[in-house]
Amino acid sequence: MAFETLITGGEIVDGSGSKGRPVDVGILDGRIAAIGTLDGAESANTIDASGQVVAPGFIDMHSHSDVNLLDDPGGESKAFQGVTTEVTGNCSFSPFPAGKLGAGGLRDAMGTILRSQAEWTWSSLDGWAEATESAGVSLNLAPLVGHGAIRVAAGVNENRPPTPDELVEMRRLAAESVEQGAFGMSTGLTLAPSMYAETDEIASLAEAISPYEHAFYATHARVWAGWHVRALEEAAKIGRKGGVPVQFSHIAIGDSRIFGRGEEMVAVIDRARAEGMDMTCDMYPYTAGASGLNQSLPSWIQEGGIDAMLARLRSPTDRQRAFDDMAEGHFGGLPWTWDKMFITYVGSDANRGVVGRSLEAIAEDRGVDPREAMLALIDEESNNVGVVGHNRIESDVRFFMQYEHAMIGSDGRAISPDGWWATDKPHPRFYGCYPRILGRYVRDDGVLPLETAIYKMSGFPAKRLGLKDRGLIKEGFAADLLVFDPDTIIDHADFDEPHQLSTGVSHVYVNGQAIISDGTHTGARPGRVLRRGG
Ligand SMILES: [Zn+2]
């Protein structure tokens, strides 16, 4: 057989969790055509992978790259990590279905999480997929549909349950997106408007997608003060009532009063699994989280969409009420840590100087209380302001990383270091998540065996998604793979200088085409929108 590409002399770690073995891989027509001793086989292109590991392309279980690739089609921040598929639509935010407000209205409502320069011209998953594929992108995307988008599409932006008719419409919209290929539905239960949903509303929507094979429920849960166990229990309950598998997103402990109590949280997953439910989780390897700054505002002020929130912020009485409410902390009583909250981006040039500074420092500069500094920034930036919060400890990160039913999801975006985001200071997980695990945690500290780490990055998420022909190095599977040096792979991005590509990944193939070759991005755009069941 003559191959398009032949990778020889490497150690194949196939994504199943099995240990590596020294075999060659031949690629033809976008597929893994042969695995074995292939020296002497004819090939247009032969890669000598001696001393390197060949692994299935990483499937990032938790990304927000729904629309970034339209701005930065190369997706360099992820491509150089060996990521070949981004799971999108997380935390309740997806760029479809458009529903009542139309595409532009949905875009405004999805706010900073799905911010991009791209115009939204579609109204459904199919339309978004076509726009993405025809623009051309380097990575594959595997979409979820967001519960926040479904609520907006059905006109339920307020803090109230849907009427019976609205719930019928929401169920229809959820099922329609899953029918078109969404892998499941996500919620973001500290994020408006998803957070206004009660358990039964979500269970009803989960039930609406349950007839579709592999469709699952993903949740950014109610991580409020005192909810570290209840948040998981609510997720399990929704899975049970809705009859769907559950993916608990970015599991972590962000409340210093309960550091070290991860056992209590994963016990909920273990119990659900013992009852026969398919419940899993994902995590990323940093002691900081990131989000829009408005996430920590009182929930009443966010009701009804971003314009309604800004109107309240600009009313002196409501602003005072918010200021007073914030004295009790955020998320129902988490203490503020103003010195550990750093601004990651702002929309205006006028405030560019606050990027990278803490809310404590910004408040000091302005001579105001940090609560007022926070309210003022959201007001001045019309909500276009992001924050990183250093709120976790390393031992908890390692605990969740080692948990048997945890896979890896970066919560980052695929962007370019000289693209539209270049003036921001995004969370370094955009650039470093996977090499950080392989370099720091696998090689340097022995927290995970290499084959287990790779399973958590490829075969395991592929199983959750129900992908039939990705996530493993196996004959007939799509040729999504990477070649990396296990002795040198490492992340470089940090909170001060986040736009630094990881190194140690020499080759990355997406659908058989090289997007990274000898450590250089080729500019190829072989990415596709994957569909459930495909
Ligand atoms: Zn989230």
C-alpha cells in the first residue's frame, strides 16, 4: 500500500489507556490506513518519529471556541498543544438556535463568552456549521447546544420559569439542535439566563434530548457557597430524571473554606455510577478560573439580558442596592478575594491600562471600594470585561486530575497569538493545558502515567461524545493525531504572558492533513464540524 503520510519509529500511545508500543502508522485519504511494521512501504511523506510519542489528537472536552475560529482560523493556541477537536457550546452558551431575536439578538445575548468579530449569519446548528466549514478552520468542532441560547431563543431571558408553551418550544429547540448533530445540551447555572432555571426545567429539556443516541447533559453547575456537594447532586438528579448521561464541567473547589474536600464531591459521581448512570467530569490543570466579570454580580441585577443589567447598573438606587448586597460576598456568600482577581480584557481603549491588574489595585487607583470598582468597570465597558480568579489549591487540582472518571477539558479558546485577542491577557489554559499535563504532571511529577493522561485527552472524551471513529489510533479511524517529544513537551503561557505557544509538539494531523509540520503551523484548514453519531 502507498500512503500519503507514514509515521515511523515512534512510540504509539493509542488513546485506549494501554501502554505505548513501537509501531508505524500509515495515513491515506484522511484515515489511519495501517498500523504495524511498515518500513519500506511507499509514502509521499515520511515522518521519522524516533524518540517521540504518537497519540490520537486531543479532544478538548470543554472549550468556548464556538466562533473564535472565524476570527483566528488556525486556532494556534490549541493546535500547538496537539488538540484536533474542540467541544463547543459549553456553560449554556452556543451560537444557535437563533429563535425569536434572530442571529444578531442571540449574539448580543450570549455576551462576552461568545465574543468575536464575526458576523452571525445563521439561525441553526446546520447554518453555523456551514458558515464555519466554508470559512475553513484548522480544527474540528464538536458542538453542544447551550441552555442559555435555548432560553433566549424562546424568549425566556428573565428570572422565571418558562410557561408551559415556552417549555414546549424550548424542548423543541433542544431536540432540533441535537437532531442536527449537537452532542448534548449544556447549562451554566451561575450564568444568566441559564441560572434562572430550576431543576425540573432542565430535567424536562434533558428528557427531550434523551431519545437521541449518546446525547448527554453537560453542566457548569451552581457552584455557590455551600453547594459543593449539592451542585453534583443536582446534576445527577437531572441525569436520572431526564434519562441522559451527565458530564460535570470543570470540577474544582473555589471556596477556601472547603479546600481538600474533593472526596465528598466525587463520591456523588461514584454513587450515580453505582446506580448505573453514566456520569463523568472534566478538569483543567490550573489553580485559577476565568469568566466574565459580571458572573459575580448579584443575580437579580443580571435579569432580562445585558441591556437590562446595564440600565440597572446606571440607576443610582439599583447600583447602591447591588453595592450593599455585595457586602455579603458573591455566589451566595463566598468571601471576595480582590487581590486575586485580575482583569483579562476590556472592550475599550480607555480602560486598556486595567488589563492584568487586580481589582484591589484598580480600586486603589480610583480611590473607591473594590465593589464600586467592579460595578464601574462593568458599566464603563458595557459588560465587555473578563476576569481571572486565583481561587484554588494545587492539591485539589491533582486530586481531580487523578480521579478515575475525570477527563481533561481546558475551558479555553483556540486563538492566534497575533490575532484579535492579542491585546488581552486570557487565562493561560488557552495555550498550555495539555502540554502542562504531559510535561509538568506526567513527566516531572509523576501524577499520572502517560497512557492514562492520553486516555483522558482522547479515548475518554471520544467515548463521552459517542464518536465512532476518533479518539484512538486504530485502523479505519480518522487520522487526527499528533507527534510529540515526551522529554521536552511543556507549556510556556503564564498569567503575565499568556500568548506563548506550547512547545514539544512537532506534527499534528487533522483528518489526515498536517496543520503542524516540524513545529510550524502549515495554514491548512481541514477542520470539520462533527455531528453526534458520526
Ligand atoms: Zn463554565
